[in-house]
Amino acid sequence: MTRRCHRVAASLFLVLLVICVSALPGWTQSGARPSGLHFIDVSQGSALLVVDADVSVMIDSGSAGAAEAVLAAITAHGLTSIDLWVHTHFDADHVGGFTRALAGVDGVAGSEDDLRVWELWDRGLSELPDTEVVAAYVSASGGLRRAVAAGERWQRGGITVTVVAGPDEAPVENSRGLALRVQVGKISVMVQGDLPAAALSAVAVDPVDVLWAAHHGALDGTSPDLLMALDPEQVVVSAGFGNAYCHPHPLVLSWLHDRRVWLMGAAGVAPTELCDGIVDHLAAEHVLVGGDLWISADEDAGAISDLPGGSWDSARW
């Protein structure tokens, strides 16, 4: 078989190895809300729901078109409010879904099912991108939002959120963002948003169980030195299938060769794409995920499991 044929066959094989996670958790049947990390499939964007009993934290909100997926995840956990919502920065694919999500499932602001947010953090309103979604965010957040910086800490129940880097007066929005360390139950996760690896490497960081890869797996978001410092057992890459940005970068996948990687989506999977193929850079521990991803904090660090009640499929290789 020629090298090209081999790559095409491998691409098709990977497409078939998509792991689907269903939309409805089973905690309502058992009466116990699970504890863990719910990475929401918002295509080319970022959104993470952290839950522990009755405590909830949202990080980013995807693009404007992702609000329905965000609301579906929140509703699936039986939540009607969010204790803390943090936006790492103001790119549209990280903040765009917020305003729509506030209006609840019916999409009507001011109705009974509006989503209540008790605390709202961001990097501050200096040098804002001139976009409709950012203007809508500022208008909707009113006096609720608060700018935070490195050293800020929030703790409730079994969830602790610490700002470990940012914001910075940088010329580009990605570099102005926040980096967070989140602890829930037995697991910890590093959240970089789109913050470059160099910015996080400049501060002292401790190892974590899970790394949410910065900038959707782009080359500037990860480095060998940062991986050595954080030493994550698992890495989650939030990117859209066939995205035009060619995320994640093949070299980043090579650096992650010996680690469990959950790819929420990727460019370069199909042989007809314009982006460089990633097939040759994937390892046995790299998994393409179709749908949302749940990482449980109720088990040993790094475990992937069903939610109570068994209505979600496990994300296992």
C-alpha cells in the first residue's frame, strides 16, 4: 500500500472511531449530581462546565451559535443557575454564547427560565475588541461582572478556582487573557483560554491532572517546557472538525504522543482537507470525541466514566 493510501485508510479509520457522549445524564434517577468536568462540544470554540453537588462553574461560552449546546449541558445537570462564570478573554468563540444563554431555554430575556449567574469574572474592559458579541456581553453583564487578576481565588463546596496568570497589556487579545487552575474533587485542570504558552511558562505552575490545551491546540499555546511543568495525564483539545485554522497543530500532537488526548474535533483528519494531515501524528492514546466529554472527579484522577444512572456513554479507548 502506498503512503498516501495508508494515510487515507487511517483517516477513514479514525473517523469511524468517534466516541459519542449522550446529552442526558442519569443523576436525576439516582438523586446525586455527579462531580467532574463537562467539556461542551461547541465546535470551533471553548466552553467548560465544572460541577460538584450543588456548586457550578462555567468557563467561557463558545461562539454565539454555541449557546444552545451550553444551555443543553447546564440543563442536563439540572442546574438553573451558575455560581461563577469566568470568561478567559473576549474572542468571539469564547464569549459569544453568554448573552443568549442568559435568556434560558425559551430564548426570551426576562422570562421565568432565565439563567441566573451569581458571579461573573473577566480580564477587565480595557482594549476591548470592537465586535457585536463583546458589546452584547458588556450590556448583558451590567454591574455583575468583575475584573480579576493573578492571585484571585474562589472556593465553594468541592470546587476551587485560582487565577494563575493574566491579564496583560498585550497587543493581541489572546495574550490579554486569564489562565486558571481549577480543582474539583480529586482532579485538577489547567485552563489557558488562548493564552500563549510563553505567558504561562513565565509564572510558577504546579502539575495538573488535565490540561485544556490553549488556543484549540495551536502551536503557540503549548510547548515542551510547559508540558514538562504541568505534566498532565490527560489533555483536552477543543476544536471544530475541519476548522479553517488547522487546529490542532501536528507538532503539538507529536509533543503529546505519550499522553491521553481527547480531541473534541480537528482539522486535517479527512484526506480532502486543505490543512496538513494529522494522521501520522496521532498515537494510540489520542481519541476523537463526537459530542461532549465528561471527566469524572468522583474517581481516581484521570478516570473517565459514565454519569450515575448510566445514560451517558463512557469516553474510553
